[in-house]
Amino acid sequence: MNRYVEDVIAYVKRKYADQKEFVQTVEEVFASISPVIDRHPEYVKADLLKRMVEPERMFRFRVVWTDDEGRVNTNVGWRCQFNGAIGPYKGGLRFKNNVNESIIKFLGFEQTFKNSLTGLPIGGAKGGSDFDPAGKSDAEIMRFCQSFMSALYRYIGPDIDVPAGDIGVGGREIGYLYGQYRRLKGVFENGVLTGKGLSYGGSLIRPEATGYGAIYYLEEVLKAHNDSLMGKKIAVSGYGNVSWGIMKKAAQLGAKVTYMSGSQGYIHDEEGISTDEKLDFILALRESNSKNLKSYAERFNCEFVEGGKFWGVDDVDIYMPAATQNEVDLEDARKIVKAGIKYYLEVSNMPTTAEAIEYLKENGVIVAPSKAVNAGGVGVSALEMAQNSQRLVWTAEEVDARLKVMMQGIYEKSVDAANRYGLGYDLIAGANIAGFEKVAQAMMEQGIF
Ligand code: 2IT
């Protein structure tokens, strides 16, 4: 590895020893771009990498809200404006009880390279709170979102920083957040958030975009291996809107999702989670606090394995982890290899531990990284921003067609970048290099700061 890259990784490990997810991401990305640094001594002279690991700005704020019983609750909110070299800061908000500074920073760092890969002018950011919407009433969620936005609104804007959803933040939360922004600022500036409802500036296809994009990317991978989606079976972890989008687009293109998992266990539906009725059921499942995956098995008469994880099942062609970070460890990777799985596409951000990725690659599994596979979500967010700034609305077909071209572009850029550095067919290194190159160039051209 390049000596400077090694030094910066060691520095980050030392300085941020307690931020395990952040360190893991920096190591993965910087190990990949080491050959780029070899060819660009001017990047070392400008100390580019050390500058890249420090967010341009990051803040933490108090979020106080009153619950339905009248009790006062205090949570912590964060916004990390990681890198604005190629566009306004852009990235989601995550509301979940395990959110901390390490998770926000890892997501913001990843977002920087992902957003660059989309080819659109968006910088990298992330934010969120240790507030957990699960089990909260609608009124509590509204009060929380209003309080969160009251703390944040001065620091964001359509040309400054554009938050969106992530785990725990969907259309409902974005609606409350936008309402409070508009109320405080007294201006209809809907380009400040993406993932909005259609009635006030949301984009068609945004809810589906991450999942649809993942399937378009998969299509490119299969094409490169003289294969196609037709008749393929897919195992997907998670049942949020990303998994739902995967199921929907897979069904449209002749493939099917036969496994789906949640924290309580997994479902095996050999016929595929493909019909409108089943897809609508998944949506309702996500929105309800009371129902769980078992109710799907009861309704559609299929198998539910309580408490289990499906890693290791061998009656599928493709695995797509789409739930959360570090859901697949070395032990799971061993099972996946043993099952003879050929394609493993990360969809959630960093779902695989570093050792697990290593093991999958060493054993010939084709691994695609989340920052490429899930980039269609933020990519369509950028299309939502474009529509908002032009005060017009594109059709679903138009957005979907642009999304497809974007995903093909991301795939091609990744393959090309790995080739240019003599790395062969390496979708992980390729995505990291292609994402890095544009940000690095923009930072170099804008001077030292
Ligand atoms: O991880 C992600 O790319 C997102 N949560 C979407 C971010 C966005 O701004 O649409």
C-alpha cells in the first residue's frame, strides 16, 4: 500500500479509535484508492486524504419533545456536512436508538463517494438522531420532527444542505420536517428536502428508486457474465422500502424475491414476493407497529422461520443484504460460499464486515458495494432537486428511464476505473476509485482549505 495512505489510515485509527464504523469505512475506501495516490504525488503534497477524513462541518444539537403522557424527552440530533466540493451537501437522516457519531460519520463519508458516482452535483452529508420512531404515536413523531427541524433549519437550504430519509425517516417524517422548515422560514423552498410527498414537490419513483436502481445495477452485472434476470431468484434481508423496490422491479423484469428477513426471523415464499397484493402487504407491514413477518406467512401460506437468518440457503441465485450495517459477518460469509452463491450485491450501507467481504471475494463470489448499488436512491433525490428548482414535474417513466441510465453509468464507471488501474473486475475498488477521482479533482482545483 502507498506509504501516505498507510499513514493516514493509521492516523484515523489512532485519532478515532472509538469510532469503529467510521474507521472501517475509511480503511476500505482508502485501501482501494492507494494506486490513485501512487499516480498523483500532488495529492500527498496537498495532504488531500487527511483533509478528506475531517467533515467540513458537523454539529450536534439537543432535541426536546413532549410525549403523549406529557413527559419531557431529550434526544441528541446530528448533522455532518462531510464534503461539499462537488455540490450542496446531500444525504439522509437516520432516526434509530443506536445512532451515534461514528455511524453518522461513516454514513457521511460513504455518501461523499456515492454521490460523486451518481454523476450529479451533490456533496456528501448525513444526519439523524438517537430517537427511535418505533412504537411512537403519530403526534409524538410530529412533535419530535418539529423540534429537530427547529434546531436544524438555519444550517440547511436548497443550495446549502439537502437532507432526506434513511432508516426510521420516511415520507411521514419528511412531511413534518418540511412543514416546520416552511413555517420557520416563511418561504416555499421545497428543494431543501427530498423524499417529499407528491402533493408538495416530491418526485415520482423516489420511494422505489433505491430498490429499482439496485436491480438495474444487478442487470448490468448479469449481462457482463452472459446472464440475465429472467427466472432468477433473490434473497433480500429487510422489508423496508428498499427491499420493496427490489421486489417490485425484480417482478417487472422476470426475476423474483423468494426470501425476505426481519429482526424476528425470515420468510421463504417460493412463488416469489411478486404480486401487487403481496407488495402492498409489505408496505402495510412496514407502516404498522403491531404486525410482523409472521403475518405475511399466515396470509400467503408460506414458511416463516422464527429467529433465524437465511444466510446459507442455496436455492437462490443472488443475495442482496438490504437491512442495515454489519449484518453479514465472517461466519455468514462462510455459509454463503458453501451454498455456492455467485452474486452478492450489498444494498444497505456497509452491510458486510471487512473480513466477510475479503472471504467472499477470495472464494470467487462476485461482490458489488453498496455505495454503487444503492446510489439510485440519492440519485433520484438529485432529480427531485432538479425538478424543484425548475418548478416542474417529470413523469414516472422519465424518472425511471433516467435512473436506469444513471445505474448503467455507475456500473460502467466502476468497471472502467478498476481496469485503468490494472485491478481486473473489481466492482468495489472501481466504485471507490471512480467516486474518489471527481471529489479529489474538485478539491484540488478549489485550493487548500
Ligand atoms: O444512504 C442514502 O443514500 C440515503 N439514505 C438517501 C439519501 C438521499 O439524500 O436521498
